[in-house]
Amino acid sequence: MDTSFYTAARGVRTQQERTNVISNNIANLNTTGYKMHSAAFMDLMYYNMRQPETALTTLQAGTGVMQERTDIDFSATAASPTGQPLDYALLGDGFFVLRDPASGDITYTRDGHFQASVQASGIMLLITDYGKLVLDASGNPITVGEDGRATTDPAVYTFANKNGMEAVGTNEFSPVPKNGAPILVTNPNMRSGHLEMSNADLAEEFAKMVESSRAYSYALKMVQTSDEVEQTINSLRA
């Protein structure tokens, strides 16, 4: 009987984790270049409820599910015009390359909302809203001319395998070993003066939220039922 408590509790926690992913998608419906996240689940251990007499009478019971990973849909979406020359939208595969001026860390993003920043030397560099430097194909920071336009287009890189890229916040991603080395995209499908929209769909996320809420309530009901059975058994023993 204790297994039912653990299975139900695991189900409640799993649905809470899924709800967190859905809530994050809804919160980023209007975030430039945001890519939808989805929760992937896996079965936990199965066991034989009783010793089977033959192989044909095996009766197994599960111990619930857990969230194994969070997948990210990197598919391109529509672009919205902004009229700002330092805004860039990727209409195809790839990522912009960013470098943290403090740590030197390299990250990748689909968010092309950039701006000019005047350095101490008087040079204007292309940066993100969070102060990251936007790099060109040679790995150098991009300068901005007096006309308010970038002197060269941002570099676009992709990966042979984008599955499992680590989300590091501020709509940026860091590759992991299985993603392989970054691959420069020649002639990327990129449009200046536009921004890529989020690919999260409100109707789809609401449907997932209803589904997850019902599963959450069913798991809680399972906890309640298990408790009532335990109380009945204990009263009979008394």
C-alpha cells in the first residue's frame, strides 16, 4: 500500500514540473526569438506484484513517472518588422554568437534585438540588451558606424545536433559535448529591421495546462484514496 503513496506523490511532483514548463512558455509568448520548451517523461521501475506461476501470468505494477528532460523546439517562426537597422531576424536555421565581455564565455541566441554601445575608446559595438558582444564570422565584435548601422552582419552558426543544448537564461543557449562543434552558416536566411517572434502557441499551452491540472488532481485523489484504505485497514486491526 505504501507504493501507492509514493507513486501518487511522484505523479504530483511530475505534473508540477510540467506545469512550470508550460507556465514559462506562456510567460514568453511575446519574447523575441523565444523557443518553446516541452517536458519529456520516462517510466520508473516496474516490479512483479506476486511471484508468477508461469511466464504467462506475470502481473507487473509501475511506480509512476518522472520528467526526464526538457526538449526545445528550435524551428523558425514569422518575423515582425521593427524598422530598426540593428534588429535581425533569423528565418532559417542557426544562432547568433555572443561573447560575455567580462568572462569571455560564448553563448548562442535566436534573439536578434541588438543595440549600439559606445566604448571607452569611442568605438561603438553591437551588443545585446544584457551587454553581450555580438560577433562576426571571424569571431570579432561587430562595430556600428556613424550612420547607426552595423559594419557587417552578425555571424550565424548551427550545430549538427541541437538536441540537449543548455538554456543558460536571457534567451541564450550553451552547447554540450553531444552537440558537436559549431558550424558556420553561409548565406543565412536573415532579415535586418525585423525580429523573430516566439514560437509558443497560447491555445496549445492552455490545452496542456488543463491536461496537467487534471492529472495533478487525479494524483492527489490517489493519495487521498490510499490514505482512506490505510485508515480502514488500521481500524480493522484494532
